[in-house]
Amino acid sequence: MNDRKALDARASGLMVVLCMIWGLQQVILKMAAPDISPIMQIGLRSGLAAILVLPLLYREKNRQLLARPYLRSGLLVAFFFAFEFFLLAEAIRHTYASHTVVLLYTAPIFVALGLHWKLPAERLSALQWLGIAIAFGGIIFTFIRPQSVHEIGANSILWGDCLALMAAIAWAATTISIRLTPLSQAPATQTMFYQMFGGFVLLMIAAWTTGQTEIHWSKLTIGSLAFHTFVVSFASFLVWFWLLRTYLASRLGVFSFLTPIFGMGFGVYFLDEKLEINFVLGTALVLIGVIVVSLPGWIQSRRIKICRYR
């Protein structure tokens, strides 16, 4: 259960691609929001992705899908998954997509903290604790609002930023649950099905409850659903779960902080979002913290490679 590897070149390359995809998804959610609410986009994509996973479950002849230990863990993970994306959808309605991306991807810090107390292989060094402190300082800095921002707009953005940070904590809870339950040894498709099907059910209920079920079918609506279903919810999540089962979760998590760079760039380019100087500086601190936290894992990986060639 604890036999996970440090990052290598293959894992690093895959994480860069995943970060680009994940950095783009919030931007597309906000672009399509006038035609379909973010919560409906996420709910529908989860249901469609669950359908795509079913043939993979059948091919693997998975007979443990409804087994009590896995089902109990699956329900827990599905709840955290749905809660994360409910908070994310609400955050997108109130704040910039670039803000949402940056704050959502503070999740790896919470993952590293949670796993530090549970798994010996995930213990943080003093240097990594320093990196986490720097990252948290950056998070606090991003919440500072310049006086030039209108009070009403600032309050709405601040609330959206808080929702995005809570979504990050919910994502961390999902990752930790996967690592600490029988799902850590389950096929990635099984874990993904629990999340997608459970997310579909819970998010559709949330959309109906909050009155966000209206859809205006347009090219942007269809394109957004296609991108989020086939690329984000299906392909990228399958790769992510495989990485979680193969490599150290804390190393993977902090590496994913590259996503804010792509997310901020996509937000400025596609949505013409304005980035306050304090937010840019706060993001820079977060990324510095990520590098510091990731450094021990990279050094360990390099030492292993050098020993192999000696």
C-alpha cells in the first residue's frame, strides 16, 4: 500500500500535460456559463464520463464494484468529489477563472499535510515544511484586495476565492481518502466510476435545488461538454489515478502547481481577465513554495538514477 515511487521523467511529462488541461477547464467552464451553468456542465460531464468508463469495467471483469469495503470507500470519495465541484462551480460564478485555478490547486499542500500524519513514506522534511509555509503565505497574499477594486465587486470576488479554497480542501480530502482506503489498490477505472457516477447524481440534485438546470444549446455548450467529458473527466482522470497508484502522492500533488501558470495565462488570453499585482505576487510565492516542497523528491529521484548507472 505504501510502495510508491518518486517522480521520474515520464511522470513529470504527464503531469505537465495534465496541468495544461486542468488549467484550461475552469476557463472553458466560465466561457460557456452564459449558455449552461458550471454546475450543469460538471454534472453532465460526470454522467457521460461514467458511461464511458462502463466498458472498461466490463473488460476488466470487475466483480468488486459493489463489494462492501470498496463501495463504502467509493461513496465517501463520490461525496468529496461532488462537494469539490459544487464549490468550484459556485466559485466560478463569483470570481475570475484565473483566481479559481490558482486557489483550487492549493489542494496538494493539504494532501501533503494530511498524508504526513498517516503514512511514513509521505513524511515531510524540514525543507518541505518551509515550502508549505511559503505557499500558505502566497495564498494569504492573493486574498489582499487593492483599494482600486469596487467594494461590491471585491466582496463577490473574495467570496468566490473562499469557495475555490474550500474546493481545494475537498479535493485534498478526495485524494487522501483514495490513498488511505481499499481504493488505493483498486483499478483506476473503479475509483473513477465511483466519482463520476456519484458526482453526476449529487451535482444534478444540487443544480435542480439551486435552479441552475437551464441549458441553451450552442456550439460553445457542446464544445465545452465534449472537452470536459472526453479530455478532462475521462482521459485526464484515468491518467491521474494511475499516477496516484504508482508514484508518491505528495510529490505528484505539489508538481501540479504548474496548473495555475497555465490557468492564469488562459484566463488572460481567452477571457481578458485582469490580474492584480498582489495576486500575481501571491501566486509567485505559491510556486516558490511548490519548488521547495518538490525539491527533496527530485533529489531522491536523481540519486536513484545515479546509483543505477554506477
